[in-house]
Amino acid sequence: MSAAAAGGIAWETIRALDAHVHLATAEWVEDSMGPYLPSVEAYFRRPLRVMSLEEMVSQYRQQGVAGILLAWDAERNTRRPPLRNERVAEICRTFPDVFLGFGSVDPGRPDALQRLDALPALGLRGLKLHPTMQGFDPLDERFGPFFARAADLGLRLLVHTGTSGVGAREPGGQGLRLDLAQPIRLDALAARHPAMPILLAHVGWPWHLESLAMALHKRNVFLDISGWRYRYLPDEILREMKGRLQDQVLFGTDFPMFSLDRQLDEFQQLGLPAEISRKILVDNARSFLGLGDGSV
């Protein structure tokens, strides 16, 4: 993939769509993560090297990969500065052949609905939520209007589910609650809004069986395999992504927690049939994003 594709993502020729990308510049690694960074580095057993935006873009272009770049809004719960939706939108406008963007809005903000309303005009196609970092319960009925507005706006949801490297192995997990990210807490939402695609990030381990049950029960529920060395994926996930859920699993890395080239190599080592590999690497992302015709 080259700069010649600057009119948008070249879906027919990209090697993969990375469904879970964080910004590797100091804006997110140092500013948003701040005191949580040591726990993240210890959990993933590698330093999160700060890089320039241009270096990050170069890595994705060299590998022929595009990605969903995620904003970050956990300011209310963590007192850390957000990676603003406007900044992610700016990056996606500058590098449209590499990134499309998802905004982030903390449902607990007093102006949450207004922030949601601004996302489509920014060109952001979806909404990234992190119940653990944002400190909210998806089952809390107070947030019903928030999710209804997201559905009305045609936004896709990408929700962190399962455990978290942020705060891991620290006393009290640095005050962060894992139970808020249990996948089944999103089941009522998926039932209430069947036209809204919901992507459960990281397959929801250790509650990955809940994630599988939800995806098998509800066609609007997808799973991404980001945040894993793929050879360690649970057997149940590997079995279903080869079979019944081959149309609902998306490739993802959780970059920069994992290197892009290494994850691509490990995915190939899974030995999936070529047709299924193409679905997970590219086609299922197009389906989740509602881009079946390949346009952006």
C-alpha cells in the first residue's frame, strides 16, 4: 500500500485491517497512560517505545496494513488527559490510506450526548468504550439514552472486554475494576439495538465463553483478537473462528503493545485456510464497518 492510495483505504489490495490501534506518540503513551504505563509495560513484557506519527504510519504502509485508530477518553475516572476525537480525526484526514478513526466519549460526562453528536461530522465511524478505564457499568440504565443516540447516529461500537494490562499486578489494580468489562454486560445492549454492530475487543478473556455465546446468538456481535500472542488464544476461540464465527472475528494487534510485523507473522503461523484468513484479516472488518462495497 502506498501514498498513491491517499484517496482512502485500498480494500482490495491491503494485507490486513488492524481493528485495534492506539496512537504510539507521546500524546497517548505518556500523557494519557501516565502513571499506568509501568503496569502496561510489565504486563506485556516490553517497553512502549514512543515514536513519531510519521514512523508509525511508515510501519503500517510498509506492511500493507490499514487500521482503526482509537481516541481515548478516560479523563473523568483517571484524571489523565484524553486523546481527543479531533486529533484522531485530523490524523485520519492526513493519512486516509492508512487510518480510519473511532472516537471516544465517556458516557459519564455531563456533555456525553453532545460529544457523540459531533463524531459523524468529524468523519469518525465508530465509538471506542473502555468500561474499566472510564469507570462505568454498561448495564446502568442511566446510559440507555447514550447508547440509543450512538445507534441513531449509525456508530459502530468497539468495547474493551475482559482483563486489562492497565493497572495489572499493582495493589488494587490502581483502582480499576475488571468486572465492568465482563462481556455479558453488553448483551442487553446488543439485543436492544440489533442494527448496531458491537465489537468485543480482546475476546473478553477470562469470560471468552460469554463472548462466543453472544456472537453465536447475535449476528451484530463481533470479536477482535487484539491484545494476544495468537498462539495463546483459547482453544474455544480458535475452533469457532475456523468454523461458525469465521465471519465475525476481526484481526487486531493492540499496537503499540504488540509489534505489527510480529503479529502478522504469528497470524500466518495459525495455518488457517486462505479463505478464512482473508475474512479475518480484511473482509470481516468491512462487514463490521458497513463497507461491503469497499469504499471509505
